Amino acid sequence: MKLSPKRAAQWAWALTAWANHAFVTTVLVGLFPIFFNQYWAAGAGMPGTTSTFYLGLTNSGAAFFVMLIAPWLGALADRRGQKKLWFAIWTVVGALATGALALTSQSHWAWALILFGLGSIGFFAGSSFQDALIVQVAEGRETNRVSSLGFALGYLGGGLLFAFNVLMIKFAPWFHLASTAMAIRVAFVDVALWWIVFTLPMFRLVHEAAPTARHTGWRELWQTVRDVLRDRPVLNFLLAYWLYIDGIGTLQQMAADYALKLGFSSNVVMQAFLLVQFISFPCALLSGRLGDRIGAKRAIYIGLGVFLALTCYAYFMQTEFEFYILAGVVGTVQGGVQALSRSYFAHLIPRQRSGEYFGFYNMLAKFAAVLGPLAMGVVAIATGNQRLSILVLGLFFIGGALLLARVRDVDAAR
């Protein structure tokens, strides 16, 4: 059955999540924390708490850089009609840095962190323009379903490639690879190729709004800042989102490191992440329907309540089986909270200025990602207790829910 141009554009936009989520699953939260601990850090004789600190610092540094540039680039892209261009630039940066990890020797742990940071910047910065483009393919109530489709395809595509990579790592001789380390290097390369190839349909099928101006400077950016500060629903939502997305993002980025420091095997960690991806796929799709039925805001509350419970659960977690339970429950809510937050914000903002506003949306997400991993790393190295570091996240879920209560309900685009 041939899709209408609008539906084809929605699927092409959602396919960008299928493409770049491979970086999240295989690199950001899957293989890199494991490989860094067991290969690069181990080769340098680095203590576990020190490697946690460096990993958290790198995650925070990448997020801080994106936080600084996202609003300005968003305004620039809106006025010049360049959201697709900048999305392409950051996709190439992220994919090339990821592929280059395969060439980094064991003695060059600092270079590994630099390339990992560049890959993260490519993903985070590109996501800002990916989010902004949703207003080109969806409007009104359909935004919940289209946003959820994006996250669902992201989890499915990322999960499928991660499953293939896990299989390749566990059974390297089947793939004519000499060692597990070589298999992990190949995994970095296949993520880079996957990322680029599945992004291509968007450039053909999604049409961008016309430029609104030729010049964008700091004066225009400051005007956007003032507009955001005067728009109470937008400002209140951004503050709420800033807090609760910190907990979700940090949990995604640091969970592998946390589990390894509790003594769980790397195989268990990878299998748990696979479980998250495949549970997240149908649950993200269902979240769009749940948002339509009870409202996006109420559905977000449910997700935050589950995350708060999981934070307490993780503190007391003792066995690998309990880690599987944690992963399974995370999979039921993480995609829904992310997808409905994006669609809820799209309802609040002026459509013709989506790049600017989503620049601030992603700026706050990255500012949260600066604080979360760094806070976990500091607590771990200051106390020598990995379990205490996870409790920090609960504060962000509570604070985010309280601030979200100050945001008015919206049912349609403005």
C-alpha cells in the first residue's frame, strides 16, 4: 500500500530515531562504558571509582557543549530554513567519531573519551533539530502518536542492531573475528554506518519551512530568551522537564557503569539493555494512545512515579535477576515519558519557531545531563559507595513532577 506524502514524511522522520538510537544502545549506554572499564581503563591501571568519574565527566562535558550552542543554532536554523542541514552536519560528526573508536588503541584511553564525547555531541546536537522537525510532519493530537512512533522505532532499531552486536561479541569466531575486542571495534563501525544510512530518507521526504530571515545574531537570540521567560506555560514546562529528564538521562547513561561496579557481569548488563529496547518498542507506541486517552500530562506523571520507585529499588538491588526486573520496568515507561514530553512541548510553542524553542528544550535536557552524571561520579568518588550515587536521581523526579503541576493542560497546538 502506497503511503500518502504526509504519512511517508512522518515515517521518514521517525526513521531518524531508528538510525541514531543505535548510538544510544550500542555505544552510549551499552558497549562503551563496559569497554572503557575493561579495556581502556584497565590497560591504564585505573581504579573503578576513577573511571566512573572520567566517564561521568565526559558525558557532562559533551552535554555542556550542546547546552551552550543549541538555542543559538536553533534560532539560526529557523531563520535560514536550515534545520535539515544542521541535522546532517551533526549526524556526520557523531557517526565519524563513533567509527573512529574502532581505531583507538588500548593505551589511548584519553582519545577514546574524546571520540566518545564527540559522538555524544553529534547525537545530542542532532536530536535538537530532529525534535524541531516534528512540527513539519505532524500537528494537533496526531503529534502524540507521531512522537511515540519515533521513540518506538528508535528502541526497535537500536535494539535490533544492539542484539546483532551482542551476538557478534559473544560468538566472535562465527563472524571470523579474532577476539571479543575486535568484535566490539566492528560494532563501533556498524553503528556509524547504520546511523548515516537510515537518516537519508528524511532528507528526501520531509520538507522544511521556508526561511524567516537571513540574519541571526545575539540580539535575536536574546529576544527569544525574553519570549520564553514571558511565556509562563513554556517556562514552567521547561523547568519541570529540566529536572525530571535529568534523572532519566543519567539513568540511561550511567546504568551500565553502576551495574558493573555492583559486580554484575558485562553479559548480564548487555542482555538487560536488550530487554529494555524490546519492551520499550511496544510500550512507546502505547504511550501515544495513553496520552490521547488520559492526557499527556497525566501519563507523564505515571512514568515519573515509576522512575522514582525504580531509584529506590536500584539502591537495594543485590542480584542480577533483580537487575533484569529493573531493566524490564524501565522499558515500560522511559519511551513514553520522552515521547509525550516532546509532543506536549510541541503543543505549547509557536510552530514557526520550533527550532528556537526546541533549542531551549534540548539545552535544558543537556544541562540536566551535565549535572546528573557528574553528581553520580562525585558522590561515588567522594564516598566510595556506588549505591549512594543512585539515590540522587530521585530528587529530580520529585522536583520535576511538582513543577509540572504548574503547567496548564493543552489538548491542541497553539
